[in-house]
Amino acid sequence: MRRCHIGKIQLAFAAFLIKKYSDSPTASGSLDSFSDSASVSSYAVNAMQWTVANDIVNGSNGKLNLKNNATRAEAAAILMRYCEMGK
């Protein structure tokens, strides 16, 4: 079986793109409270702001930890929070 690795930033960006093409989300969140916010790639800043503002991505211990791959639990939590939006 082949293993596939996906990072938290890719999950956040995917959720943002799905929302963008369904109803144009507004990126209104701030990443200032995360000590590693400068590590967010420029292409993903709006996605991360939007996912943080909508409590899809919460970070851990004051960091987003975007350079690490997402665990199964983190991926499931991100997808669940996205699916729970608007309920």
C-alpha cells in the first residue's frame, strides 16, 4: 500500500478553494497570534486567514505547525470542521 502525505497547509488551502468556488469566502482572520505565521507561503495567506477565522484550523501551542504533515486525526478534524460549517 502506498502512503500519501499531506500537510495542514494543503488541507486548509483545499478547504478554502472549495469554499471559494462555491460562494467566495472572505479572508478576515488574523494569523498574528501564531508565532510561526511568517512561515505561511504567500499563496496560502488568504486560505489560512479564512480557515483560522472559521475555526477550521486552530494551531497548537501558539503555532500553526505548517511545515509538518497532518496526522490522520488532524486531517479528519479539519475536514469535519469544514463539513460542519453552515449547519
